[in-house]
Amino acid sequence: MMHQRSEAFFQQACKKIPGGVNSPVRAFSSANETPLFVDHASGSHIYDVDGNDYLDYICSWGPMILGHAHPLLTNHMQEVIEKGISYGLCAPEELVLADLIVDAYPGIDMVRMVNSGTEATMSAIRVARGYTGKDKIIKFEGCYHGHSDCLLVSSGSGALTFGTPTSPGVPEDVVKNTLVCEYNHIDSVKACIKANPHEIACIIIEPIAGNMGLVNADKKFLQDLRKLCEEEKIILIFDEVISGFRIAYGGAAQYYGVTPDMACFGKIIGAGLPVGAYGGKKAIMDMVSPSGPVYQAGTLSGNPLAMHLGVRLLTYLKQHPQVYEELNQKGAYLKEGIQDILNEYNLPYQIHQCGSLLTLFFTDHTIKSYRDVKDIDQKAFVSYFQYLYDHGILIAPSPYECMFLSTAHTMEELDHTLSIIKEALKRL
């Protein structure tokens, strides 16, 4: 495929935008390519400015559960826009979306709308600290919770050491209260709590990690976390920015049967528009201003366009639970097909799948935590990505991301995808 116009746009972008992209995840440099510039999208397809047609397995990093430009979401949008695109004041659909989230998610009594997943996790941690009166927090290696300062902590930090910043501009003093434990390793958490008695305000975790590739938490691990938090009076926060309303209508909490004290959501609840939310038990959420003393604000929070699309999508998902059955079946079909190819060519790689999320790990190590992911074969991934990209299959340009499926992907398209994947893996 030719990408002259994308390359030209990228050269222009580099003059005005750092790195030529407005988010590093859009840079294709890790796959030795220039970023793709999109003209439009429809269903399971993305069309770039050069006229190339791609089967899209990025799905805007998660929210396009029904595919791109679904009529459910695009119909009547002109009428909504004509009513005003932003008020900075309250609107009824904020209440409708809040009701849908509270009704759907186990353990949530109240929810506050924000503008991104980063804002949601940052705010939830502040509220947890305010509620408990404690300063330290625990996160896990390989889990990404947005780019707020206290969460940009080195993945290599041990459970008993203070975190160190992974980005210039983050003072060490800011992350001194951020402790890092090993994912799926409860003993690391117990040791960390023991070394910091009565000082841990919250534990934040992706219960289905999607930012070191797809790595599921063990159910027993989450159950043990839940028990520890109850015993130590620590707030358990599920970051469901990727998994919420995609893995199940009630997110990972429903999927695992483990109820956190708080949960965070992102772009899925706005059907792809910039939005986020955090929620929790009433006693915790009553701490949030103006009800309580923990200040958090957002001029554009509850944007009417995002609320309108969020209400439409969540209502549809609530009324059509078969969507999740369909996505699970498609995910399992793709996984089985890829595994058959790996077996045929005796390749030691691993395909992970949970519902409509998949990651092919280019390693023979069992993947349970970030430490297992670090040794993947980057060269093999680049070769794999480039072959798919050149043949119209669009996946994330990083070995540490997921493939996202939508209801718009047909079985014929999955079979075509498998045929391209087979050729790509055959070359390895």
C-alpha cells in the first residue's frame, strides 16, 4: 500500500505538533512506519487519506463496540448539535447516563462525570486519600492509569521501594507515595502493606490489563486483594477504562464476581467522545465537592454530546445482552484460528483472549505479569505488523496493546484476517 499523503501530513504535523502526533499511541515508530492519517471510517473499516481500506482492530482503542459510524449513534446527531454543543451547566442526560452506570456496575452508588480516563483515575485516588486520611497508594507493574504525575511510576520498581518517575517533569517527591507491586502476585502486595502499616489509602488495578498486552488478573488474586483491602481498610479501585462495558455490561466486576470500592471509566461510556467517570460507594463519593471537602471540578464535564451518545450506547447494550455473547464468540473464534496457525508452524508464541480483546505475545514465556512481557521478540512483532499493515489489516503498532473486535466485524472478515495472519506468521 502507498502512504504518500499520510507521510506528507506527518511531515507537516511534525512542524507544529510534538512528534507529529497528539498522543504517543498514534506514532507508528515502534513498527518502523509513519503514522496513519484517517479520512473516514465505517463499520469495521478505516479509510486513510491515500484511499487505502483497512479492517480495523483498533476501534479507537476500545469504544467502537458496534463499529464506526453506527446509525444508532449517528442518526439525529444534527438535532443534538443544534441544541448546543456545550453548556457548562447541568443537563438531564447527565442523570440518565449516571443512572445507567450505577445500575450496571456492582457496588457503585454514585458517579461523577469527567473528561478522560486519566482524569477519572487521578480523581478517584484523590478521593480515596481524602476518605481514608492516608497518602500512599499501590499500583501494579505494567498497569497504565493515565498520565497524571503520581501514576507515572517506573514499572521496574520493587514492591518495597518507592517509585521513581518514568517521565522528566515528574518530581520524585510527587511519586514517593506510589508503591509498585507485581501483577497477579499477592505476596508482593502483602509485603508492601506490611512494610507500610496503616499508610495505604488505595490499591488501583486494571482487573483486565490492556496496556502490557492483554493480561487477565487471576480471579483468586482479585479475591485476595478484596479481602486484604477489607482487612486493612484500603480502598480497592478497578480501572475499567478498557474493560468497562466491553468485557461485560457490568465490566470486570461482573465478569469476576469481585466488587471494588470504586471504579473508573473512559471513552466507552461516551461511545468514543472524550469522556470519563469515576464512582463508588455513597460514603466515599460523599467526600467529593460540593458535597464534601475533596475538590474536583471540570468545566466541560458531562458534555451534552458525550452524554447523548453514552446514553444511546449503554441503553442499547443493556437491552441487547446478546452483543456480549456475539463479541465473545468472535474473540474465541479468532483466538482458536491464530492458535491453530501457531501450532501448524510450531511457533512458540501465545495468543491471549478475553471477550473481544486479544493479544498475540511473541514469546514462549507464560504471561502472568509485566515481567513476563518484557522479553517479547520485538523484531518478530515488527515483521508481523508490517505484513498485516501492507495487506489491509490494522492492529495497534505496538506489541503491548490489544486487538479490539466489534459487532461490525463479520465472520468472513475474521476468516480473511486469519488468512493474512497465517501468511505473516509463516514468514516468521
